[in-house]
Amino acid sequence: MDKLKILVVDDESRMRKLVRDFLVKSGYEVLEAEDGARAVDIFFTQKDIALVVLDIMMPKMDGWQVCREIRSHSKVPIIMLTAKSDERDELQGFQLGVDEYISKPFSPKILVARIEAILRRTNQLGQEEILTCAGIKVDKSAHQVWVDDTPIELSYKEFELLVYFIENKGIALSREKILNNVWNYDYFGDARTIDTHVKKLRSKLGNRGDLIKTIWGMGYKLEE
Amino acid sequence: MDKLKILVVDDESRMRKLVRDFLVKSGYEVLEAEDGARAVDIFFTQKDIALVVLDIMMPKMDGWQVCREIRSHSKVPIIMLTAKSDERDELQGFQLGVDEYISKPFSPKILVARIEAILRRTNQLGQEEILTCAGIKVDKSAHQVWVDDTPIELSYKEFELLVYFIENKGIALSREKILNNVWNYDYFGDARTIDTHVKKLRSKLGNRGDLIKTIWGMGYKLEE
DNA sequence: GTGATTTTTTCACAGTTTTGACATATTTTC
DNA sequence: GAAAATATGTCAAAACTGTGAAAAAATCAC
């Protein structure tokens, strides 16, 4: 997946640089605008901006105005930056559809954390998580497994178990650890039940089944 | 249906009045803008403008610029007015997605005729958001569903559920997630009600019904 | 408003899948 | 080879889903 684009609007270049550096370091593509008019212009020519970070105090067109313009036809998440923590402003912001409100001075880490939270909430952040190991492919979100590109059917527990294995591939896992992570914490049954599930998993994985190694006297391990 | 709204953009008030009078007589509602910036502003605050008549030669922001701004996120039909019949301009206009091109001086009747033609061609409906998945087609705004191009009737909840599925096709959805997204957030009823709706949805989708897969112990998924 | 109709929700039961336990077989280690 | 640990087949219990019917709620027609 491509990097997500974030538009940073602030008249102070020092502030833009600060935010940009942190965002770039966090893996985003950053577009900058030094005033409101420019911001609106960039937003409407660039079609796939994932989020807007918007300063309120700007010459010419202020943040509220930019927000209104953008909101009038886009639901893109908007984070407002403000110098003073004015509650009335905050209210106005939320009415305009501002998603977050961060008052200066702020720690860039906080900004990044808020951004990630919003992107996660709006489902724009890396959902396409596909785990692989040798010939085994697991799409967690689709709940789908392939062995050498042939889809296979796994039960709920088998799937959970496989995900746990593949997320810890190459690591020896004790039965106790597996129980604590794949089974509910309140499960007090036989630890040997894992054997049964490993058995079924191995058989469903076909000729990739032997990737699950037995660590004698200890537990299991998914070969990397 | 309400009168269709047409936005007329020209810096000459004489010209605007001329066009407006004819359009009003033809049964349209007319909005006027005397410059490009104003035009963009009006266009984005008014959400249901059916067509834009746009003069090219204007101070501040010219017609091309307005066209670009509007086109960057709307497919509304645009008719350009120009004083000189410059072929190169025309080319540029069509590349920008201009629908018609009328050179001044023009007869108002011609303008109205062209407008009617375009509106007929575009079915007087600007943009229709149509979701698809395999043989299933959903027109969200028209609240209409087709299965293999045969229209089918769905109740409100069934429709909402299908939209949620299709907007998340290929993703396994837990009952909890479905409840939180399709039902109101404060719904605390039986999660099994989803099963009932899935059942009805499956049956109404006919032979496409089995695109909705059961993820055992987890929820449902619409096959991509 | 009233009564009829449609939609939504609940519920119970039947049918299915999964799960975990157990007994037995096999493998590993010493 | 014996002891200890794991693999496997079987199976009943548990968990879950599909379904039809009925109750409740919302909507419509008058």
C-alpha cells in the first residue's frame, strides 16, 4: 500500500517543518500549505489526502474557513491546532466537524498518536495485513488461509492457533503459552487438547503440515 | 421533483441577467456568481447544482481554474462560454471535462437547448454512487439493488446490511461489528437478529446469496 | 385517530460444526 | 527396552448456525 498523504497547513514554516519531520519519520507523505487558500487549492487538486492538520491562526483565510470549505464536500479527518485552549473555539470546531483538537504547544508524539488513532478509526490505516510463512498465507481480516495459494478451510480455533503460530514463527512455544494466548484465560482444561488441534491443523495444512515442529518435552514451533 | 439548479458564472451582470431570464422561463432555478472564487464557493455550499454555465474570461479566477476546481471532485455538467471561438481553448476545455462549448455571441435558445440536451443525457442526476460485488449492484442514493441486472426489493435493514457487507467485501465481520455499524450504537438486542436478516438477504439475493459466507464462530463475510 | 400491512425482533428447535477428552498407538529419550 | 511424552482416531458434549413461526414495532392507507 502507498503511503498515506497528510496535508499540513500552518503559516509558520518552523511549525510545518517540525510536524513534517515527525510524520515523514512515521511513514507518511506530507504536503504543506502556508495559508488557507493554498490549502484548499492543494486539497482539491490532490484527490487522496487522508488527513488534514490545520492551524487556526493564519493570515488571509483562517483555519475555520478552510475547514468549512473542505467540509462542504469532504469527510476527510481534520485535526485543528490552536495556540490557546479556548473552549468556545473547541465547540465551534466540533460543530464544523473537526475530528481532533490539539493545543499548542504540543508534543509531536502526541500529534502522531492522535493521527494514528483517527486513521485507525476511519479504517484508512493498514488493514491489509497478510501473514506468510513458507507456503502458508493468512489474511487475518478476511479470515482466510491459503496453502501454496490454494484456499483451505479452518475452524475458529484452528485459525486462531495458526495465527498465533505464524505471528511467532521460529519461536518455540510452550503449551502453557499457547493456552494463555489462544484459549481464554479462564480455560482450565487439559493442555493435551492442544495436541488435538495441532493434529488437525497439521492435516489441514497438507504437505505444509510438517512446518509445525514438535519440541519434545516443551511444546511446538512453526518453522520459519 | 424540485426545480433543477443551474449555476451561472459570468462577470458581466448583463450577460447573467440574459441567461437567467431564459433559464427561469424554462423552469430552472438559477444561482449567479460574478467571479470564479464566488462560483466555487457557491458550488460547494449548494450541494445539488445540476449544471454550471461558466464564462471563461473573468477577473481573478478564470473559467478554466473554476472548472478544474469543480472537476476535481464533481462530475456536474459544465458548459463553457467564450468570446472568441479559439479551437485550442476548446481542446483544453474538453480535456478538463467540459461538456459543451458555446461561443459568444449565442442565442439564448441555443443555450437552453444545449442545456436540456445535456441534462437529458446525464439523466438529470449528477453522480450516482454504485457499489458492486460479483453480480450484485447497489445504488446507494436510489436505494436500489440489482442481482445480475434484475432489480430486487430489499427492506431498509436488509439494504443497510447489504451496503455494509459490500463496503467491506472480503472482510470477515463479527456480529458485534455488524451490530455497531448497521444497527444504532445503542442497540442492545439479540445478536441473533443478524442471522435472521442474513437469511432473508441471502434468499433475496437469489443465486448470489451464497456470496455471504458464514465464518463459523465469528460472523459473516461477503465474498469478493 | 383505527385497522391493516409490512418490517423488525425474538425465540425455540433442529441440524451442524467444533471442541476437548479419552483410549490407544507411536515416538523419543535415556 | 522402559519410561515419558506425543500422535491419532473416536466420540459425546458443547457451541453455534439455519430456519420457521410468532410477537413486537413501525409504517401505511384510510
